[in-house]
Amino acid sequence: MHAIDVRLDKALRGEGITPVSRYPAEFSSGPKGLTATLHAMQRAGAEVTLSTKAHIAERSGKSGRYQHGAERREITTSDHKQLTAEGKIVGALMQTRQPRDFMHLLLSGPANVDRDRFILAGRDFLKEQFAGHRYAYAIHNRNDLEKHPHLHVIVALRNGSGKMLNPNIRDFTEWRTRFAEKARERGIAIDRQKRIDRAGPPPIKRWEWEMFHRMGATAPPNVVEKVMSKLRDTPTAPRLEEARKRLDQSRHSVGRVIEMLEGIAKDRSAPSTARELSHDLSIGLQREYRRLEIAVSEGRDPTQEKGEEHMLRSTPISTAQAKAAKETLATTALSVAAKIVNPTDRLLFEQATKIIGKVVGLQLDSRVAKNRDRAEAGKGNRMSDGLATKSATGRDHIAEQGVVNKTSNNRSADQSRIARSNAELDRLETERPGRERQKVPQRDREISKSIKLRPPQEKDRDRSR
């Protein structure tokens, strides 16, 4: 800014004009920088002329709207408050969400590239790609051979015919390819790489630099590593590749766990408690992994994501059922882990199944506790031999307790059971008082009554049938 001020001062004095504007010692950018510049020009009672197309469109009952009009306004004043108000109007348009008029583009090259040929390649690319648009560019690190040279380009989005340029990610990818082609034509081996693929050193924060400057080698290792990578311009591409490998291994491990759970859910010979639990866990694990994968792809920290609750069974089960389900899952996990050849993949799978085992244990124990509470709340505080449920879980419980299933196809066994039940009923009736004995036939007569069900009468019913 001081260099520009010196050149401007020299040019004005050459025309016989004595300038009075000076930039402040601490220059700030944006709306505050604009207001500070206007106040610096207004010092010593000088008048400042502000020429702008920005104005406020008044609206009845609402606050004014900042607009960029077609008519230009010129205001010449030495009033401090008026300059502040005008600076706010123009400054508000600097932070507007309206479509931009200009675009900032960065063309970067390696540190050991020939600067002159790199600039010519950038000029050829800009001349061909943005023909009809106004643009200006400046080069950084032109003489510093240890740093990456790059061009900062400002491009007007609207061309001379009024057509607006609306670039997206595909346009940037295409521009990267075309710039690499122009560089290769100039004898520069530049690949079309994104900044994340180039994996340059991460930026360091002020507190990290101050900690390293104060503590030196005794600073935390991650701070020392970041600062030294920035000073030496060390790329981090190998770490990025390792991270991708770890991500692929984790994806394979999760896939194996889901495949194992789905296999148990489809196995008819496995206990129904294990089948139901495996089915629920596979669905919940797939949804949770998909949610975290979306968070990573969108740039969010997966550790900060709030987990979701997934459906799990709450039907009470017995201790025998819980034990059978745990043994089934543990046995299947051991058999799958024994088939994995790669030791790293086997370790990741065992860690995943260990977490699944904890979830299974907590869920099954909670269902056993519900069964115990329900039994204690029953009459006499006695544990029943079977569960009052018609689900497959209840049938497994009866089978595991060794209770004889009364639904049999053996008619002789059913007849003997019915005879025993009738004899028990006759014994109870003989022990009742006479008045209660008289009520029993009446109840039997009521039960023996039949109810005839007839279809509703329809007017247009086919009477030939």
C-alpha cells in the first residue's frame, strides 16, 4: 500500500496537484478498511469526493435495501459523520450475498519450475479460456526459488456481450486440465492436481507458532511436526495414502461384521433370539455407517456427530435364551475371524466384534431383567415355566426349558389329556356348595348355545344363486 501511495503521490505532483490523502499506519481490509481510508483522506479538513453506484432503496414500513444502481452518485464532503454513513452503504455491498461481479482464481506450480515459462503458460491459458472477459493477474514468489510460484487472477464474470459466467466444480476441473496442457506445451511437467491431492503442509495457527517459538523441541509432538512441515514445505501425501488404506480396511471389516450378522439372521437352525437380534443389529449398523460416511464426505467431523437410536427388541427373554444367543454370536465371530488371512484385517474384525459383543450383552441382559421384573410382579412371585407370548422367542423359551409342547398331532395323547382335565373339573364341582353346583349347568347351557351368522341382505343380490 505504501508503494502504491508513493507512485500516486509522484503522478499527482507531476500534474501540479498536491495530494493530502495518506493511508493509515495499520490498514484493514473490507468495510472497516474503506471507512478508515475515507477518514484518513478527510484529516486536516480536506474534502473527500466519494463516487459510487451504491445506494439504499427505501421501503415503506421496512428497513432500506442495499442496491447497486445504474446511476452514479458523487458526494463531496468534509463531514466526518457523513463519510461514516456513506462508508457503511458501500461497505455493506462488500459483504452482500448477491451474485459476484468478479472471481478470484489461483494458478499454482511446483517450486522448481522455470518462472518465465510458468508465467507464459498462465498467460496463454487466461487468453484462451477467458476470451471476452476482463481479467488481471499478479504473480507471487517470482524471485523466491524455494517457494511455489502462483498467479492470482481476478476475472470479470460478465463478458462484453453481457453473458454471465457461473463456474462450478466441473468448470474448475476442466480449467485445471487446460492449464496443465498449456504448461506442457511450454515444457513444464504439471499434473492437473487439486490442492487436497497435492497435500501441502497444513496451515499453522498463531498459538502453535508461539508455543513452538517458546518451548522449542519440548513442545507437543503434533505442534512441532506441523510447524516443521510448514517451514520445510513438506508434503503430507504419504499420510493421506495411509489414511485411505485404513479407511478401506475399516470398510471391509464393517462389511464382514454385517455379512456375519445377516448370515445368523438367515440361519434357521440358530435360536430365534439370536436371529432377531442379528437382523436388528445389521440394519442399525448399516444405517449408522452410512450416516458417518455422509458426514465425512461433507467435511464434518464424525466424532462430533450425534448418534441415532435404532430399533432393538424389548420382548422379555429368559437367561437360557440370552446365553444361547451370546454363544451363537461368539461362535460365529470366531469362525469368521479364523478365515481372515491378513493379520491387520483380522485384528480390526476382532475389535469390531468385541464392540458388537458388548452391545449384544447389554441388550440381552436388559431383556432378561425385564422378564425377571415381570415374573416378580406376578401372583405368588413364582417364575412361570413358559412365557405368555406367541412369538418365536416364547417358543424357543419353552423348548429350552424342556416343557412338553401341548400342541401335538397325537390324538391318543390329546384324548388322555382331555380326560384328565374333565376328571379334575368334575372333582372341583363336587367340592363346591350346592348353590354353586346349580349354577354350573346354567353356565353350560349358555355356552352350548349356538349363534347363526347370516350375510347382510342386499337389494340387488343375485337371487338365482
